[in-house]
Amino acid sequence: MNGVNKFIFLFFLLVSILLAYAPEDSNYQYLLDKQLAHYFQSWEIVFDSTKNGMRTSQGCLDLLNWYINLELRYEAYLSKILGIRYQNHFIGDYNVHISNHYFQPFFQLKENARLFLSITTHYYKGEDEIGIGYFVGKDYLNFLEVFSLVENFDRNFSLQATAAGPDKIIYKNFMYPVKLKLTYNRNWSKGRFRTEILFGKKYRLESTDEPPTYREEGYSHTWYIRFWQDFRRFRFGFLNELKWSLKDTQNSGLNIREKIFDDMPELQFTYRLNEKWIPNLYLNYNYKNEEDTLFYERNVFAYLVDFEFYPDGNFVWHFGTQRNFYQNNLGHKIKERRINLGLEYRYKNLWFYLVEAMEGDFPTPKYLHNHTYLQLMLIF
């Protein structure tokens, strides 16, 4: 067994031993988890470069929950001007649960322009989505895409056989949750810019009993942006996920108003020492407030130091540490530290990454294992 194979064997043996024990855990490490869940920039470029591929980022959130982000994209032409694109997007997170199958036939209007019809199906038909979109670009490296979508358009129709009453809750006065989704992606030789904007119109649901015992109103907006630029050996990067939403419900006289603002920016500083060693510094911040029956607010700062080591072959080793500083308006102030060991494997159309985040606070808690995250990308 050569030196590289010994390292791989010992790495997976260590991870297997650590995973055999239940970890001490808490939700105060969520920002540290988000640092590990992001795809590396090299992965983003490879996924942008293909029309047919799959990627997933997964990992441990706590003792009860497992984070999942899965994207699948495949498209084919049926004729010179007609084609179909299928996309699957699944997210399992604390407050976000998405499982969308996008069936999107398109007309090739010009060499660089497409007109889409989008249909999204769900097990419960009342959650189906329909819309139209316009795509400009030769590929997914450089494009602009705009969609107008109507969520839950089938809800009222699917409940037509249900008797009127408190259990029959429908959209009133055509106030469906209509969304405008814009995606812009641009790659160049030494950088990349991507933004995704989702703007939701206010919707309204009411039960059909008289007077209505249930009412719901709300909206949801998101804005994602990721950018990086190389300056010789130095790279500067920026990433931000911004979400704000409102959900106001009234059920049998009980009123609950939930207004959420959640911002999660990240700064990246990278310097290529040589062909084998690349150190990275990531600085993260998370601010979130929730206005409901009680007001909740948190501020979290975190950093991640990640050393990339490129030995000969298809492997990349990652060594580093993370730390966050958490506080909220309930008086909780918590510091957490991790020590990370990761292995990245790149072989043709298959890329894989596994990182073990171990307890970095000494004396350590009962278990050395903290969280594990993995990523997989396949290009068809």
C-alpha cells in the first residue's frame, strides 16, 4: 500500500470510528454547518459547464435532523426548435423544505433564446406550480433566466368536491402566491458572478365556513448572490443569502403573526502559495430576527480557515478550523470551535468530498465527533 492509499485508509477508518458514537450536539453551530455546506468555487464552475448533471450537499445538523440540498438537471432536444428540460430541487433544512420536480418544455426561438413552460408536480395536487419563462444564453456558464410562476394554482380546483366548512381552505379573489424568479450567471477567466432573486406577491387563504374561522396571508422573498475575482495569486469572494417573509394566520380567533428577516453574508480571502498549498479564510455573519408573539433576535460571527493541499493525483486534502461567537436577545452567549479534516476526490465526471468536523474546544465534550458533511457531483 503506497503513501496516498495509506492516508485514505486511515482517514476513512477514523471517520468510521467517530460515526459509531452519538455526538454531543446543539443548534448553536448552524452557521458553522452552512460554511461546510457551500460548494467549492471549482465545483460551481464545473456544474455551470454542463447541461446534464447532479450535485448534492448533505450533513448533520443535530441529533434529529440531516441537512440535504439536491439539484438535478437534464435536458434534451425533441426537434430543432422543441426540447424539454427536467430539474429536481430538494432542500431539507430547519425552516426550509422544498421538493420540486420541474418539467419544462421549451421552444428554441433563436440560437441563444428559449421560451419555457414550467410545470411543477407534487404528491398533493393542490401544491402544484405552473409558469412561463424566458432564457437568454448559449449555456449555463453565461445566461439570464426570468420566470413568472403561480404556486398552488390547483388548490381551489382540487378541493371542489370537499364540502364547505373549516377544513376547506381556498384562495380568495384570485390572490394566489405568484412569484417572479430571476437568475443571472456570468463566468469569465478569473471570476464569476451569480444572483438569484425570488419575489413573491402577497397571497390570501380563507376557510369556506361563515364567518371564516381560518385566514392566512403572507409573502416570501429571497436574494442569493455569489461573486469572486482573482488578482494574480489572490482571490476575493463574497456570498450572501437574504430572506424575508411574513405569515399572518387567524384560527378560531387566535392570531399569529410571524415576520422573519434572515441575512447570512460571507467574505472569502484566498492566497495561492504554490501549486500544492492554498490557504483560505472565510468570515461569516448571521443576523436573524423573528417577530411573532415573542421577539427573537440573534447575531452570530464565525470564521473558517481551510488549507487545501494538492498532492499528485486526483485528491485534495483539506485541513482547518472553525469558530463561531453566538448570542441572542435571550441572554445566550456561546462560543464553539471545530477542527476539520476533509478529503476531496476528483475523477473525470465524478467529484466527491467528505469532511469531518471534530470538537475543537478543550477539554473536549464526551465525543470527539461533532458534525460530518459530504458532497457529490456527477456529470452525465
